[in-house]
Amino acid sequence: MKFTLSFTALTTVAAFAPSAFTPKNAGVPASTSSLNMALKDGQTPVVIGVAADSGCGKSTFMRRLTSIFGGDVVGPLGGGFGNGGWETNTLVSDLTTVICLDDYHSNDRNGRKVSGLTALNPLENNFDLMFEQIKALKDGKTISKPIYNHVNGTLDTPETIEPTPIIIFEGLHPMHDERVRDLLDFTLYLDISDEVKLNWKIQRDMEERGHSLESIMASIEARKPDFDAYIDPQKKDSDVIIEVLPTNLDKEDKKTLNVRCIQKDGVVDFSPCYLFDQGSTIEWTPAPTKLSAPAPGLKMAYRSEQYFGRDCQVVEMDGSFDNLQELVYVESALSNTKTKFYGELTQAMLALADAPGSNNGTGLMQTLAAFAIRDIYEKKTAAAKKVKQETTTSA
Ligand SMILES: *[C@@H]1O[C@H](CO)[C@@H](O)[C@H](O)[C@H]1NC(C)=O
Ligand SMILES: *[C@@H]1O[C@H](CO)[C@@H](O)[C@H](O)[C@H]1NC(C)=O
């Protein structure tokens, strides 16, 4: 038997999902004020930090997250241009607000020309304001946040951000400043290896934009010292690290990826997902009749490892697959995915089938991380409710 679930079967299963996470008014754009996204009395937002280099697939990851949290992606807060819209980096859906940390650049592009520093340098970022504003949102307060305009390189008129139950801070430095880091309930680092970054840049800048290999290498080299000094060190403080490496299956293959999801043990409200049997060391080549894969094939792995001296559980997918529906075969082998029903992981991937990474481990690991974040949110919310009930009954 072929291990597939048809899309209709998956949508029927979705009917059992709790209503908080099923999309409502799908496709109908709503103004932010009409949304039921306000914090309930006394609720504390769950705050997540996502670190990655610019242009490393964060926006796809954010789409996967907001899609799993349900509700509509109401889209950018400013609503684009026309209709009185403005340039913004903030994404809002029913439950989540995604804030881009570039908004905390202390200088505009011209200012950086004067200072001679890159945006990767902490001196070009206002961590005092970042800390104050994340703290204010956690306290349920509304903030007036600057906007960094990526098109013009300017700092634009600030926008008003209201706290929602989940707030995600994504950007270059979510874990750099200790005060900010302490406010984060869960942290994630997207770690794209140098080889993969170079391959992606060659694909985009050389093959599509006609840049020379020398200029691509030079731009990578120019960024590297600041990246190594200020961005990379944050991964040791992250709860989950998604590593994107070249495939191990064929040394000549420059396109296929090996993606590793490194999950720390002992993180509050988070328990790692695993393949088949927790604590084992496993290498698994899924049956090609159940999960067909283009050359050089597909291999999964699971093992315990040390990462900067911490115990971790690592789930790995090397290679890509042909048919997203067949991913349910891999889903059947994974445990502790924090899904609410069998098939939900595959369904979430199918819902964004056209997004980059949907045929390989980047999409899979991002989706697993998104389910983990949903689970953390639910645990923290349940715990807060319990405390509230206890204080009400004892009063
Ligand atoms: C960039 O600046 C120009 C000139 O001030 C303005 O017309 C345009 O709307 C700006 N673009 C964005 C995306 O804000
Ligand atoms: C794997 O995913 C990435 C995005 O994360 C995508 O750009 C790439 O095309 C995919 N690779 C292959 C070999 O399909």
C-alpha cells in the first residue's frame, strides 16, 4: 500500500482541530481593529525570538508559523501602498504579531555610510529601545515602534503595535542583548552554512542577476567578520537551531540540502521531537515506494548530541522528496511533533505547498518548530489560567 493521504482526507481530519487554530474568514482581509486578537484580561504574551541572517528564508518560516497559528494573515500592518497604507515590516494575524528587528536600527542607510559600520554591528542597533518595547508588550502595553524602510533605507514615522497573545521578534540580534534575551520565552536560530549561502547567492546573483563570482565572493567576505562576531554567537543560546548544510549523499551535488533540527534538552515547556524511539541512534532510508525521492535520494537520522556543551536531540533530513502528500509516511515515524492529530504536520506543509523548502528538510523542520511554538503558547496560557483561578479562589 502506498502511504498517502489525499488532501480531502486531511481537510476532514482538520475539522477536529480546536477552533482557536482553524482559519476563520479565510481570505477576507480585515482591518486590525476588528480582529479578536486583543489580550485577554491579565494574559501575558508569549514572546519568541528567531535569529537569522537577512534573506535566509525567514519570511517563509513566518508564513509557516502564522499559517499554523491559524486565523488570517492579515498581512503587513501598514497594508501596503494605496488606501493610505505605509511601508512596514510587521506582520499581523489573529494571534500573532511578527516584528522585524531591523526596525531598531539606530541609523538609516546614510547614517551607516557615515559611521562606516554594517547593520550587523550592535552599535548600529538600539538595544535599549528594543528591550523597553519588548518589555512593554509583555506587560500588555501598546508601543510606538520605529520602522526601517528597506526600500529607501530610511527610518520612517513609527507605527502603533498592540500586544497579541504571541509576539515573534525576528532579525539579526534577538539574543545578543542579555536583557532582551531574558524576555524571550523560546528562541530559534536559522543556521545556513557558508557553502549553502554561497550556492544560494550564486544561484540568485550570478545565474539570475548576472553578477560575477568574484563580486559575490567579495560581498560574502565583507560581511563575514561582523557576522561571525555578532550574529553567529547567538546560536549557542538558542533553544532550537535549524542547520542547513550541503547534502552528504553526493559530494558533487550543490543543490540538495541536509537539514538538521538541533533541539536542546531541559528547555522549559519544550520537549524535543524524535524519530521512532527516544534516546536511540537511528539512520533511516524511507522506502522509496512510500516516499519517492529524486537523486541523490533521501535519508533521515536521529541521535543525541552535544551542542556547545548542552545535551540535544537532533532530527535530520538529507535530500528532497517528490510528492508532499507522501510526507505523511515520515510523519508516522516522528513522535512528539506537538501536532493535535495524525496528518496535521503533512497538512500544514500541504497548505503552503508552493513555498520554498516544501520539498525538503527546511520546510519540514520549520513546520516542526512552528508546532513546538504553538505547544509552548498553549502550555504557558494554561499555566497562567491555572494561577489566575487559584488566586481568584483563594481571594
Ligand atoms: C521612497 O522614497 C520616495 C521618495 O521620498 C517615496 O516616494 C517612496 O514612496 C518611498 N518608498 C517607500 C517604499 O517608502
Ligand atoms: C530546498 O529548500 C530550499 C528553501 O529552503 C529551496 O530554495 C530549494 O530549492 C530546495 N532544494 C531542493 C534541492 O529542492
